[in-house]
Amino acid sequence: MRIARIVGTAVATMKNEKLHGRKLLLARETDMEGELRGEPFVAVDTVDAGTGDLVVITEGSSARHTDFTLDLPVDAVVIAVIDSLQVEGQTTFIKS
């Protein structure tokens, strides 16, 4: 799993039929303070996340083992919206 920020959405009218009705979000990995790093990637939303949210993403075969994505052709899934982060006793993020 990794922490990412939702930076946008992806709309695909032509896609695998198993993905119809699934929200696709554009995410970028962050550091422990929530600063963006890395390239954007697409993740399937399972928790009604939105642009600006700090989230937990699972990837690879684990992404295909949620109730919402079982056996779907996905590689990244948003599984949680983060309310706060605490690193070594210091709060580094609080959702506003």
C-alpha cells in the first residue's frame, strides 16, 4: 500500500465492460507530509474519494481482491481516505 493524493479524474467511455460504473481517479504518490512526488497514475475508487483527498492505495494482485474489484482488470485501487497522519509522534497531516 502507498499514500497518494487524488489530483483529478479520468473519464473513459470506451473501456472493459467490467469497469462500467467504476469511478477512475488520477493519483500521485506523496511523502509523509503529503507533498506530491512521482508520476500520476489511474486508480479505481472504492470509497468515494475526490480531488484533493489524501488516500491509501493498494496495487497489483491485492487491488483485485476487494469486494468492489474482485477479478476486475485493475492494478491500483483507492481503499481509504486518510483523516490524519502521525509520523514518529508528530502529526504531519490533518484533513480539513
